[in-house]
Amino acid sequence: MTTSLKGRFAQLVGQDPSFRPPRVITRGGHRVRGIFPSARFKRPMHWESGLQCDLVYRLEASWLVADACTRPTTINVALEDGTQFGHTPHAVVMRWDGQLVCLECIPSKHLREASVLKRLAAIRQRLADLSVQFLVVTEAHLDLPIARRNARMLTQALRTARPDERDAEDCVQLARRRPEVLTDLAALLGTDASLRMLALGYVYADMHQPLGAATSLTYTLEEHFDAADFIHTK
């Protein structure tokens, strides 16, 4: 049986795959939680802030992400002075090259706090020892209205219920004609199907530019076009 991404990550960090991280509680005693039903990853994706919500949409619309899950497990981490603490990543993704990347959403203003930087450094080192990349994601990566709008359009296209044969037929049409702009693709397949072909990664466009009639299409993925291009930051 294939091990899930959550199970694989849990085993990697030495945690029982059946372990469930504690729910986030605000200072006021309220649970903050939203649930996003992922059509791409076939699982519920949880978010606990506006940044995390944007992250989930960007991962859903990404061609570079092979799999993703939120709050996979809790990692035991030690500070330089030996103090132990538990850390639950906001998300873990597997890129198409197989690399695991942990993502932590933090407002940039918090990165000026020494205590936060110490914890992040300890988490980064713990994950580096396991060959897992650690990436802090701020509003500089996510607070981009155009990319957010495009990601939501592709997310909606992924939820379009249609027979698999229709996708296969559209792929044949796409291979024969290879439209150069989105309006030609829409004329060939229809508006909903053209966005679905984009969402499924059969054709690509720059997700950081407005999707419109004159949007140029490519048939080779360029990383900087991707809705989650930040996962390839070295």
C-alpha cells in the first residue's frame, strides 16, 4: 500500500503516523480553523489564518507540487540551549522532483522578533538534518491579488465534474492545434475546459499576470510562472 505524504513525513521525523496535532487555540480561547476541500490532493486542507488560506489556494493551482497536506504532524525540536518544543508545520509539500518542503506562514513583522528567529533557525536545522527543505512564507509571497485570483480560477476549474474521456479528448485537440493564446484555446475547447487544461498542467501560462483573452500559452513549464513558484527558492 502506498504511504500517504502525511505518513511518510511522520515516519521521517520519528512520529507515529496516527498522531494528530493539537488544534490551534487563540488567546481568546476560540478555535480558528477553515477547511478547504482539495480536488487536486483529494483531502481536506486546513488553514488557520488569511495567509494560510492563500497558501492552500496557491498550492492547489500549482503545477510544481505533486502532493501536499496541511498540519502533517508535530516535530520535536531543540533550541541551542537544549530547550525542547513541538512544532507543527502549516504544510508539507512534495515537489515533482521528490523533494519535501515544509512551509511556515508568518507575517513579515514577526520576523523582527529574536525569539521567533531562534525557533525558526532550530526548525530549519532539524529539518535539514532530515534532508527536508524549510521555507518561511510571508505576505510578500502570498499577498499578490493577480496570482490569488488566477489560483482561485484554476481551483474552480479543477472542481468541474466531467468524464475522464473528455479530458483525454481535449488533450488530443490541444496537441493537434497548440493554441498560442487563451482566447484561441477557449474557442477550441470552451472557456471552462480551457481553464481546466491549464489547471491540469496540459498547457501553461504565467500565473502572476492576469488571465485574459490575450494571455500567451506555453507547452513547457517555466518555474517562475507557477502559482507556488516560491517552493523552488534555494
